[in-house]
Amino acid sequence: MQRGKPERIGFGVVGAGTIGRVHARNIAARRDAELRWIVDVDVSRGRALADAHAARFTQSIEEMLADVSVHAVVIGSSTDAHEQHVLATVGARKALLCEKPIADRLDRATRCVAAARAAGVIAAIGFNRRFDASHRAVFDRVRAGEIGNVESIHIVSRSFEATPPPLAHRAGGMLREKGTHFYDLAFWLAGSEPVEVYTAGDCLFDKGYAQYGDVDTAAITLRFASGALATMSFSRRTSYGYDEMIEVFGARGMLQSERQRRGAVSFYSGETIARDGIHPSWYDRFAPTYVAEIDALIAAVRTASPFEPSLVDGMRAQAVAEAAVASLAAGKPIPIAAVWQPT
Amino acid sequence: MQRGKPERIGFGVVGAGTIGRVHARNIAARRDAELRWIVDVDVSRGRALADAHAARFTQSIEEMLADVSVHAVVIGSSTDAHEQHVLATVGARKALLCEKPIADRLDRATRCVAAARAAGVIAAIGFNRRFDASHRAVFDRVRAGEIGNVESIHIVSRSFEATPPPLAHRAGGMLREKGTHFYDLAFWLAGSEPVEVYTAGDCLFDKGYAQYGDVDTAAITLRFASGALATMSFSRRTSYGYDEMIEVFGARGMLQSERQRRGAVSFYSGETIARDGIHPSWYDRFAPTYVAEIDALIAAVRTASPFEPSLVDGMRAQAVAEAAVASLAAGKPIPIAAVWQPT
Amino acid sequence: MQRGKPERIGFGVVGAGTIGRVHARNIAARRDAELRWIVDVDVSRGRALADAHAARFTQSIEEMLADVSVHAVVIGSSTDAHEQHVLATVGARKALLCEKPIADRLDRATRCVAAARAAGVIAAIGFNRRFDASHRAVFDRVRAGEIGNVESIHIVSRSFEATPPPLAHRAGGMLREKGTHFYDLAFWLAGSEPVEVYTAGDCLFDKGYAQYGDVDTAAITLRFASGALATMSFSRRTSYGYDEMIEVFGARGMLQSERQRRGAVSFYSGETIARDGIHPSWYDRFAPTYVAEIDALIAAVRTASPFEPSLVDGMRAQAVAEAAVASLAAGKPIPIAAVWQPT
Amino acid sequence: MQRGKPERIGFGVVGAGTIGRVHARNIAARRDAELRWIVDVDVSRGRALADAHAARFTQSIEEMLADVSVHAVVIGSSTDAHEQHVLATVGARKALLCEKPIADRLDRATRCVAAARAAGVIAAIGFNRRFDASHRAVFDRVRAGEIGNVESIHIVSRSFEATPPPLAHRAGGMLREKGTHFYDLAFWLAGSEPVEVYTAGDCLFDKGYAQYGDVDTAAITLRFASGALATMSFSRRTSYGYDEMIEVFGARGMLQSERQRRGAVSFYSGETIARDGIHPSWYDRFAPTYVAEIDALIAAVRTASPFEPSLVDGMRAQAVAEAAVASLAAGKPIPIAAVWQPT
């Protein structure tokens, strides 16, 4: 795009579901961007979203991609449509942000990564947590050497309300759906490629997940090329809110991205101090990350700079997920190289 | 205004200074409101703000008030113009939100309160802290009886960067400018009329305030009709951010609206745990309160309901401020009744 | 006493009440000290305490003072006997630790201070809070200049269970009994002589205190020669434990001796995080200070060094207490010089 | 022993090393117990410890065991002597507290457990952390059902100063020496037998451990019969103190035994709040647990009640340790049943 006068970045959003609506709203609220198109197979919800933001609607991604005023495309369609949408966008040589996972199979994801690389377009993966201010501050400080060599990482991720088994299965199961965010965070913080993963897991509160080979509770051990070890404690539900916490331990100190609270009130009474608890939901906790993600994307598009996390990061996390699923089934650690090699 | 279909609430903003810009931006960002006019004596800054939000500009408040599509007026002009702007708005029978103080003299403020009451319009005072989520949660829980009878309150308010003495003087001095927010919060939380105030204060880091009879550090004791006691610790600057904290102590417990932090990172190293500090500035800490305040104003206008805090609350806080100033000069406690009686 | 081989320091404890028992137990538990005598008018409780620690008992302070193996005397008798016991101990040229207040009247306290000074003996006042590890760390860091010039101090002191009015009256009332500890802490932390005190107070939960001119709730403002201001929030009871907290605010930062908790358990459930509350009682919170106080006294006796806090500190705090009581009665600030001048 | 009048419990302490001295001091300080004998092969250190507490010294455990006034024996000798000392004590039908591990080989430990069971004596294992007030409060609340079914546990244990490799090897390596405490805590909190363990580990800061097959950093996954999963993050050293923390997550909430701090001071300055860090050493953090452990032992001896944790608990933890070591070597999870079956 042209430099000089700060043109507004034109956006198309593919998929008018939950995440598409979040992105559409965030793009529409910006002065330096313009939401131009909503693309969806479902006319009703697609048109409603377009109307809400004075954007145009189409069922055809090609129609949107043909618009030269569209500079960037957010792909929030259903996972089985991702490959088609990524390849079309790459073919049109537009920047893209694809929600994770890149595709529902590793071979399809590999094709997407290769195509984006060949085209040289900005190809972002929607790992929004990298844009959490506290997670990122930890990353920046780790990279700046504040804790020296990273030796271990611990991540807690416990959702508030469990996705029912069939729906959870359609989303790929906990080790894929939830897991990819955290495999990526661990890689990012460790600054080293993952080499092996071990998964222990079980259905502790809902046996319904078992029929899909899925679990509701898992403990992951991820080993990196540097020797660093990450442990992860996953659960599909808590009684107390959306629980996420990261600790990075190194030779010279430990950095923690703390549990965050929904409010700042403490009540002293009797034998306890009752403090406002953690955020009730994922969205309450992480809404600002979607704004920051779009912010970073616009900056990258404007300056034609690379964007991280990219599809390669999405690919790596998907590979770890496949290895984690294999580990759960096999009852032993699985090398990442058994499913994927970074190129 | 009409009910039935949810008309957008039309706004005029008087004053294109810092606070006017905050309100203009917040109003413009809403779907249920429309920023229609910016009024300012300064054409340049007024027109710039109007243009930024596609609003109209005028130097004449009357022109704006004549527009029937304006339902509510935010008065953020200079304090010496407040009386004129309040009376004009009341005369036009529009809802208003007046930044504090209502006026630069108690008699003028009294006239404003009387006029608004006589007209029966919504007349809000800009005590935005009442809309802080944590302060309000404390209020709601106090009112719900969680701590029983309120016995004492402690408020810390320390700004980050000191206003230079001449500017601080023009704003009325610390006991008025900063103080009114907290006299109002204390009244609100105590649920009782203030009866007496004692001020101790001094210039501990900048003697320049002394030539205006002002101080940079103060300790306030405010006594309420209920017998409850509030203490306040004020400073014009800290080395560590914008410091605000409230404790309300009662017969059955203590509620605290805690110091809030700019981030959620902890660094364990050596003999300390270094946690992200408090917000660097007033605006970082309280930006959301201005959004909530406009939210509440729109709701009140839409439903023709009374709004709190009202000009009466502004009047009370101004009266406490005058008594606090008098106490500092006299070196002894001063009854609020010496300067004002609630009617 | 002799140097060279580390002789054990011999102690007499006068008064076998609560505080006498605390001191006796702490002295008896040491390897570098020996509890030799218990003195009490009450034979039964005195002998019981002596027997418990294999010490000797007497009703006569003179008999104890005649024992050359007694190097230090802890005076924990009733307040009206303090003057006699201090003067006798000073006359015997033994080191002493007198529980506060020095005496029940300022003139008597003055005589004690003068006698101790003339004799040149170690004459400690029992302000145990100066030996709290966190309070002292704050003091050390303030003195080391970490926060620059001290501008303000805030102290919370709220007891857990209210002393009944008649008993509270016999102990001198809240402004004396509780207050002296905190007037002293504020002086110590401010590093400056107190010049004026203002007391606001009331009976908010038990009107029974009023008949003795006492209150159950008070807000104190103490002004120091340096200009620094201390505020204090006192209550006779809480519903949630023994509440003590200190903040010292200065030009370059703020140091806080935090509320301390009875345990380190957090319970995440529903919308709150319920953390273990503060200590249930004064003794749970401050037991270690009595050990540290005796430790410091033994060190001072062994090295013939001055001890702080001394009777002069006790005198100062008593004077502030008298001024605070006068302020409550008069409804205005009272200069400390009106009741006492440091010499 | 006799009931009725509260006889003092007589103790013999075997081993005058670090832990023996801790126990000797704690026993000697009690009024309800008496330290009667110190047993050690090293006359010099043994006699010194005996003299310090006015106890008798012998090199012969039999001489001590022949004393009918000895009711309980604390075995803190070197690990290779434990079997002999446990069997002798059991033979004398005295209560015993054996420091962990029970013995240097599982078969020897098994013999000790069997002998103690056959004799019906109180046979305690020195898992002092079970007596930490906060850990125990978590246990009590878990047992009381506050968090419902236990689903996962996370334990952090990072020592402050790394034991040098040769010494660490002599103590059994990190997975045994450090690990047994935490395998036991996890079992205790899960309320279920461990069934499988997976260990990932490496030498990240000192390759010297590798020559002994040991590591300096480890991540453990322990699976229980109930399905619950425990993860553990171990390190041999931190830059910031002795780091121990436990989280127990269940169906209805999460209980945390928090990191504890060495002091209660916060320093607000610049962009951070610097709080007093965690305890510098293991002993600063856990000294009170040794007192509580002896307390519990005395109570059990006095009332002839069973004691937990017992040698069976010690046996289980040792078995998990052997499986953890085997897992590290094999690079895959190892069933506990492969090394031990509870009987």
C-alpha cells in the first residue's frame, strides 16, 4: 500500500461467528482502519454483522478479495474452510490473520504455510494471548535477560464453563483447542523449539469426553531443545472463573504473569479477607488482546513488516497438539519430530 | 424525549479542553448517543474537536441550546463560566452534566442548584470517581449492610505530577480541586451529612504553593452527622504513580477499594518480589469512569430518572472545601454549617 | 557488670500479670539470661509465676534489688506503682524496662525520667512495637533515605475485642492506652518532635465509654516540627482480627508495614478469593516483639549501651496522649508544648 | 506409659547432625518432654549436643534403649544406619520418629515397616512439611470437602542453594532427597494411592549432576488411583529464596498454600512495588514444622494413638522416588507397582 499520507487499512472479515464479530467490532472502532467486507456462507448472520458496521456483505470470498481497497483479511470461518480461505487470500496477495488452527489436518496446514511463505505476504495466526500486556511484558523481560537462561515454565489454563463433549470434539478436543495457545506461549517464552511432549489426562468430571478420546483434565510436559521444561495444568472448567497464570523460572529470577482479578475490592471479615475473584470468562479476561492484535496487524501492514505470531507458529503449535494427542493415546512421551519438522 | 423507539441521545459539549475532549470522545464512540455540538470561545480548538467527531461547532451556547436534537449538555468550560452555562442550559430545560466545581463561589453555585431544582431537569455533577467499578462496589456493599454501621473511612489521594503553584491556584488550590472528589466520596460512603472539617497541611516539597495560601500535603478529618469519621491523606505528587485507595470500616467488617496496578507481572529476584506498580496517571487509572458516567447520564435522560451525583452533591462538596480552606487558615475545625446548609 | 566471660544477665520481674508473665517466659527461655526474681503484691499469682520458672518470689522490690546477681528489672506492675518501682530500681542503679505508661501523671513520669537520667542507668520504655521486624525494617529504610524526606504517615490500629468501659477507663482511655504506642511510632518514623495534635472521636458502638470521657473510635492528626503529618485511625474493636498497618510516605517513595495474616492459604471459589485473614489478637501478632525487646535489653546491658526507646520516649508519648485527650475535650488542636517540653 | 499425672515424655535422639540438633533443641525447650540421651558414633559432636541440653551421651543405642525413662526415639543418623536403629528401637518397643528416607534400599525399608507393624509401636516418618500450618490447613479443608473431588495438584519446590553434585549424590539425588517430601504431600492431599510417575529432567545449570545420573531441574507428573494428576516443578537452586507453593484444584474450588514471605514490607517507588521476598532458606521457612512434629509425636505417645505420617507413608514416597528415577532413565512413565505394592 501507499505510504506518505496515512491511508486507512481496509479489512475484510471472513466468518461472522463469535470471533468474527469480535474482530469486526474492533476494526470498526478504529480511525486508522476500515471494515469493508463481511464474508459468510450464512447470509443472515453475515448481513447483520455487515449492517451493524456499515460494511458490505458477500458470500463470495473472491468478491471481497477483488476489492483493491481491502488490504488485510481476517479469517474466522469454520476450521474446515480455513485452507481454502487462506489459499485464496494468499493468492490475492493480501495480508491475513487466520484464527487457529490453521487447518483441520497437518498436511493442509503445511500447504497454507508454504503458500504464504512463497507469496511473501503477512500471514498471522490468531494467538491473541501473545498480545496480553502482562504475558508480553514477561516475554520482553525474559528476552531482555532479566531472569537469565529459562529453565522451566508453568502454565495454568482452566476454562470457566466446560464445552459439552460433542462440541468440544468438533473443536478438536482440549489438547488441540485449548492446548495450541499454550504450546505457542511456552515456545515463545522458552525461545526454543519444542522437542517432546508427554500428556497425562483423564475424565474427572464428565466421562462424556472419553467417547471422543478426549479428556477434561490434563497435565502436559513439554521439553524444549534448550533443555527447558514446561508443565501445563489444563482443566475444562472451574468453579471460580477463567484461570490463567504463567510462571517462567530462570537462572536469575522468576517472572509471573499473575492471575488477574475482576475487581479490586477486599472485604475483611471474620477469619478471611475476601478479595474480588478472577475474571468470570475468557472474554472478560482477554478482550483487550484482540484489540492489540489488530493494532499489531495494522502496524505490520502499514510498514510491510513481518508479523509474529505467524502461520509457522500456528503450524508448530498444531504439531505439538498432534503429538500431545498421540502421547495421551500411547501413554508415553512423543517426539515432535514424529509429526512435524520445522523448515 | 420520546420513548418507544430508542432515539439516540443528542449531546452538546461546552469546552474543548482536556475534560471536554474526554467526554466528546466517549460520547462519539457510543451507538446510543450522538455528539452534535462543540461549544468553545476558542475557535481553533473548538473547531478541531468538532471536526474530529463530525460535530458542529459554535462559539454560542445559545445556538447549541436552540437545537432540539440536543438532549444533554456536558459543561466542561472554565470554572468562571460555569454559572452562565448551567443557567443557560437549565433555562433551555436540557439535562446537564457540569464538571466540578459548580461555580467559583458558593453563592453562584447555590443559584445554579436552585435553578436546576426549580426547572426539574437532570443536573449532574462530574464526580466521576463514583463510577469507578471498585469504589461503586464498595458503596453497594456498604449500602447492602455488609459491614454494618460505618464507623470510619480512610482515603488516600496522591497525584503523580504536581500542578505548578500558579496553575494550582487558578484551579482553586488542593483542598478544593482535589478535595471535592473525596469529600463527596466520603459523604456517599458514610451515607451521612458532613458536619465539621479539620485540615492540617503544609508545603513540604514546594514552598511556592504557600504564596497562594495553598499546601502540597494535607491531612483532613471530616466528621459526619452519624458520628462517622473520615481521614484523608492528600499529596500533590508521588514518585510512584497516581495513588488512590479507600477503606471503609464498619461494625461488621472493612471494605477496601485497593490501589490498582498498571500490570500483573511479578518478578522474584534476590530479596524482593517486584510487582508492577500503580497506574502512572490519573487518566490511566480513571478513564473508564468517564465512560460509565456518560452511560449513567444517557440512561437517566432516556428514562427521565434522577441522576446521582447531582448538583446538590457538588454543592455539598464545595461547601466542605470552603470549610476545609477556612480550617487550614484558622488552625481549628470548622463546622460545615458555617458555610452552607443543605436544603 | 563484668565483661570477658559472657555472664548471664540476671533479671527481676515486677508484676506477675499478663505482661509480667510474657516477659518472665521470654527471659526464662534464654540461655544468656536468668530469671531470678518475681515481685508481686499478690502472693498467690507471684509465687505461681516464680515457681513456673524456678525463680524466687518476694513481695518486696527492695529484697530483689538487693540481690547483686540482678542486673535488669522489668517493671510490669500496675501503673500507679510504676513511679515507686522505677525510682527504687534507679536508686539501686540497675537497668530497667518499664511498661508504658511511665506513670499515671505527667509530673510523676517527669520525676522518673529525671531520676534515670541523673543515675545514668539504662531506662527502657516498653514500646514493643518498635521491635516488630517489619515496622523496624520500615524505620531502617526511612533512616537510610529510601523514601527521602518523610511527608506523611498513616497508622491504623484497631483492636479485636473491646475492653469494657470501666476497665478501659482504669487503663487511661483509648487515647492513652492504645495511643502512646502509635504516637511513639509516628515520632520514631518521622524523626521529628511532635508539635500539635488534633483528636476527633466518638462512641460509635458503645456509649458506655462516654461516661468516662472516653471514645471507641478516633481519628488523630499529629503534626511534627519537620512539617510532616501523621493521621491515625483507631478503633476499640473489629470483626476481623487485630488490625495494624503503617504507611510512611516520602518524597521518593512510600513504605508500608503491611497488615499481616494469620496463615497463607487462599481459597478460590465462586466470585472471590478468600485469603486467610489477619491475626486474631494482639498477642498472636506481636508475641515476637517481646522476645526481640528483651534481646535488645540484654545486649544493651551487656555492652552498657543506651537503649531506645527510653523513658524520654515514653514521656513524649504520654505528653502527646495528654494533649490528645485535651484536644478531644476542647474540640480543637492542642500544642504538645502546652503539656510538656522536651529537655 | 502411665496416664493420670502428666509424666514428661523421655526422648533419645540418635544422630547429632543438623537435623538431630534441631530435634534436640525443640525437645529440650518443652515442658512436657525431656531430652534424656544423645546417641552418636562421633563422641565429640554427640557429647557437645548432650551437654548443651543437660542430656546423657552414649555411642551405644542399646544403652539408651535400655533406659525405661525413654519413651520415644528420634532417628536422625546417617541413612545407611537407619535400618539398624529402627529395628533396635522397634525391638525395644519404643515409639520412633525416623528421618526420611527409612533406609537406603527399598528391601531394607520394607523390613523396617514390617517390624514396626508387627511390634505395634508408633513409627513416624519425618515428613515435617505435613506439619506446616498452611499445608495442613489446605489438607484439612480438602478433606472437609471445600473443593470437592481433587482433580489436580501443582507443587513448586525450588531450593535456594544447590547441594554440590557429589554431596547431592550421596543424599540419593534430587528425585529422592527432595522428591519424597512432595510425593508424600501429593498423596496426602489427593487422598489416593499413586499409580504412575513420569519424570522429565535435565542439568540446566550444572552438568556435574549428570555424572551421577542426577539432574538439577525436573518436571514430575504423578497419577493417582482416583485419576487425579499432580505436577511438580523442582529445581536445585533459585536466585530468590526457598520457593515452595502448593495448589490443589478440585471440582468446587482451588486451595493454595501460598509462597510465604520473609517480611511484610512493601516499597512503592517508580514503576514497581517491591515487596519483601520469600524466605531465604529452608529452615527459615520450615523451622516451626519441626516443633509441630514433635508436638504431634508427644501427643501420640501420651495417648498411645497412631501417628501420621508413618513408616508406611515413608515407604510409599520412597517407592515413588525409585519409580521417578527409573522414569528419568527410561524416558517414559513407570508404574509404582513395578517397584512396590502397598500391603
